[in-house]
Amino acid sequence: MDENKSLETMNGTIIFQDVNIGSKSECRKPFLYVSQDDVVPLFMKNSNPFENNELKEFDGKQVSVTGYRSDKKFIVTEIKL
């Protein structure tokens, strides 16, 4: 992690959604629904961003994620039910 990135914790529901429909990069990606107006793309640190295997077991579940923001996504370092 970059030294200037501070850890934060967010609570919400992980939902996998289809993205890039109809393109070669079409896939299902995880998002954290914090509220109706706050939906954050998630990536698990050191995971394959095209598979997201570490997050699949949390699909549809209420979680608490710890990590940091990078560009327009949230990099997850820890996840709890």
C-alpha cells in the first residue's frame, strides 16, 4: 500500500453486476452498496481483478470492508461479515 493512503472501513452489501456487456471485456464485477446513492467498485488486494474469487462468497451479503480508495475503486485489504 502506498504510504500516503489511509485505511478506512465501510459497511454495505456486496453485489456482483455485469459490466461491459457486449464487449470482449464483459464480466461480473463486485460493488459495495453503501446506500442507494453510494455504490463503490471493489477489488481485493493481490487478487485477479477479472475473477474476484475472494469476493464471490460475499455476493449478496452485508459486510464490513477495510481498505483504501485508489482511483475510482476501493481496494479491500480485509472483509468481515
